[in-house]
Amino acid sequence: MTEDEHVANVVLGGGESGKYIAWELAEQGHPVVVIERGLIGGSCPNIACLPSKNEIHSAQVANFVHRAAEYGVRAQAVAVDMAGVRARKRAMVDAEIAGHRARFARPNLTFLLAEGRVVGPRTVEARSAGGGARRFVAERLFLDLGTRARVPDIPGLAEAAPLTHVEALELGHLPPHLIVIGVGYIGVELAQAFRRFGSRVTMVGRDAQLMPREEPEVAAALRAIFEDEGIEIVLGASPLAVEGRSGQRVRLRVKTADGERTGERTIEGSDLLVATGRAPNTRGIGLEEAGIALDARGFVKVDDRLQTSAPGVWAMGECAGSPMFTHVAHDDFRIVRDNLAGRPRSTRGRLVPFCVFTDPQLARVGIDEATARRRGTAVRVARLPMARVLRARAIGELRGFMKALVDAASDRILGFTMLGAEAGEVVSVVQTAMLAGLPYTALRDAILAHPTMAEGLGVLLANVPG
């Protein structure tokens, strides 16, 4: 029988929130046990953010070579080596893992690669691949369980062994025809990357637009860019059944809607990628039996300080229903850390930016027009085509636009959207002004370096209606 080991802190899951709370507590001299089932450092450096952006950048390089003549450069025909793309990505991941191993090898910290299961109040059993087991009773338990790709219940889909983003980033060959089910963040990023590598790509979505959570003008602009690159987009299509096997030959049958008419269509391809959302890794590991409540979707119920329904237990990151971004998971860690130290901090009112790494990038912070209307907030709206930004004209990246929402009464910026080159960097400038509570005129009248993308903010905000 396994004996209980009493420890001060147990962290179940070593992703962004979990690893940072473990490192912080260990640095303060508090003993910590981290139980991670396989990804040293979590999803971000292993199978998600960093690897995907690594391969997306390789695809952008291939696109630059394809477009070399536009820049006055003569280039030979592009030959994409997917094994080489994968090797470059793996080298980066290996370096990240090595760095994390070094950080986990510190005093006061025990790091275990093992399956963790909650077997009682603040009690976790860790079972290693070799069959050994240890049981820890903690004074404080921190849950950082993460999420996994959700594969919808479509007849024949599981038998087709579809790719998720994890397997797609490990491909050493180029799919002749990739069918992507899903038109959200992951779907659009990988669809464009594989198109640029040389695959024929068909995207299929239930919704009436790409990026269903974004404004129609954003979705329409991104769709035009994708179709110009040769990506086929099938919207308003509900998958009915799948035949075949991904990597060989697959047939996806969908029900389509065109106004009041409906019909069926079969899409044939070589590979199938599912990008239809995320599911929390919370079921079947004893949480509810230990008094840790879950919501109807399976996410851990937490308060605004990320405390669960069980005393001495916190949940952080995606498993707690936080916005699914690494930068939010890191802020979850800071909220828990500060509250443990007696510095009250809450998840309420967080200003969360995001960036989708299509080319051009899509970035947004704050509210959009639909949200402003729903809230009854009077706003003034300014728009600027990227073609009017001098940096964009200099480098030939004219696609997209900037858009700002300004409060009609206070002159504060309430929201900003940019579809354009380097949007992920520009959004941080606007976010800083929003956090400082500055009126839009402060950015409008600032001396911004020339020629930069951020310089376009001055032109954009000069267009705010009076």
C-alpha cells in the first residue's frame, strides 16, 4: 500500500501557470511537487504556440520566395522540405525542453513525469509509466490541467484518424489536399501555412463566416485574402459523415445551406485536420469526488481569485475557463501568487489582447462595435486602410485595416482591431494607452517613430469623428 507523503504544495500539471507558481514557491523556500504527465513546460513550448509559430514562419519564408519577383529578386522555384521544416521546429522544442528541465532542477522542487489523479481532499496519486506510484497530501493544491483538441462526434471521424494541431505539426510530408474542419484561430493559421507550403486546402465551417467571433468586416477581409491565396472556403456546412483514413484518402460529406436552400456535398482529400475547439482535461481524474466542482462544460469552477469550491485548492489556465491564451495563463499565475502573498488581485476587468498569426496578422484588444451596441455604449469609430500606412507601403504589405473605438464621452479608447502586418506588436501600443486611461488624443499627438506600423495609429486616430 502506498504511504502518504505530506508536502506543502502540489502542482498538478506543469503548463504556464503551474510551472511559474512552482518556480515562485520553490524560490521562496517552500517545498513543491510538480506532477506532469508528459509535456515538460506544458503545451505552449511543446505542441502549441511556439511550434506552430515556428512552422508558420517557415511557411511565410516560402511565400516570400514565391513572391520574390515582387521585390525585384530573382529566385528559383521553391521546393519545400517538410522534413526540414519539422526538424527546425523540433530543434526549437528540444531547446525549450532542455531549458525547462534546468529550471525544474532547483532546490525545494520535485518534478515528476507521471499521471496524476486526485484521490481525496488535496491528495494526489502520481503513477509513473513504469508502474510505480506515490501519494501526496498537500497543504495547498494547484490545478493546471490544460485542455486538449476536441474531436466532434461525426460518424466515421474517429475511424479516419484525423489530424489535430499536434499531429499536423509533426508531418514530415506535404499533404496533397488538406481538408480543415473548423474556421477559428487554429484552423485559419494552419490552413494558410499548409497552403503556402504547397498543399491544396479546403476549409469547412458550420458558421457563416471565418473567425465566427470576429466582426463581419474582419471575416470578409480575411476570407478575401485566403481565397486570393487559393484556399477554398466552404461555410454554412455541417459535417454529416467521414469515410476513409487521413493520410491516404478521405471523403467528408456535409450538409450545406444557401439561403433557404439546403443540400449535400462531398469533399475529397488526402488528409483531414480537425480544429473545432478545446475540451478541458478534467474528467475522470477524481476532481468532483474530492469536492472540486466543475461547470456544465467540464471546466473547474473558480472565483475571481481562482479559488475552487474545495478549501486550499486553486485552478489556473484553460482548465479554469480562462481565455485560452498563454499570456492569460501567466496572468492567472500572478493572480494566485499575489493573493497568496496578501496582495489582493482579481480576474475581473482584465484587458486581454490576442493575436492570430495569419499573414497578415489579426490582433484585437477591448470591445468591438457589436459589444458596444449590446452594452448601449456610445462610441466613435475610426478606420484606416493599411495602404495609408507608410511602413506598409514601403514593404508592400497593403492588405487589411486598422480600426479604433473611442468612448463618446471620455475620449478613451475602448477597442482596437488590426488586420495587417505586425498587428501583434501594434496592439500592445494601444493596450498600454488603454491601461493608462489615456485619451485617444495622447496617441494621436504622440511622436511615433517613422516609418513604423505603429506610426499609423496617429493617422488612424486623426480620423476619429468629432
